[in-house]
Amino acid sequence: MGQRKKVPVAHKLADFLDIPLDTVIDWPRMTLSGNKNLTIINHRGVIEYDQTLVRINTRFGELKISGSGLTLVSAVKDEVVVDGKINQLEWIDWR
């Protein structure tokens, strides 16, 4: 007989409550509209910001956003919105 896989409690809870897993374990959620607008939910702060680079801290590592004409439209407790020409998204030190 094969071994049974252990399912993490967070997965069971999300399944039981019929809610997205990222809301239970605080995963960052990103919505990219074309290459012009990026919304990040569940962040832990803005590390660096200028017109060509935005670095966002998350529970699982740093998100590096590269482009041109980048602006922070809003940066509130759990949501950041970046506008401009987004050329690259890169995860650094994903844990």
C-alpha cells in the first residue's frame, strides 16, 4: 500500500471554508493588467522606489519590479499599486 500524503492544515482549512488558499497563508496576490498596472495584495512594505525600479517585501521574499516611468499609485497597509511600463517581475530569496 502507498503512503498517504500529508495535507497541510492551511490547505484543509481553505478547502473546508471554500476560500482561496492565499487568504489563509498570506501569499502575495498579484494582478497584472497588460504591462502597465500591477496590484500587489498581502505585501510587507516598499523597500525601494524610483522610476525604473520598485522593490516590495513579502512574507516569502522580495518582489523586484523593473521598467520605466514607474509610479506608486497607492501604498496602503496590505495593497500596493504600481503604474508605468513594467518590463520585468523577479522574485528574490523566495522562501
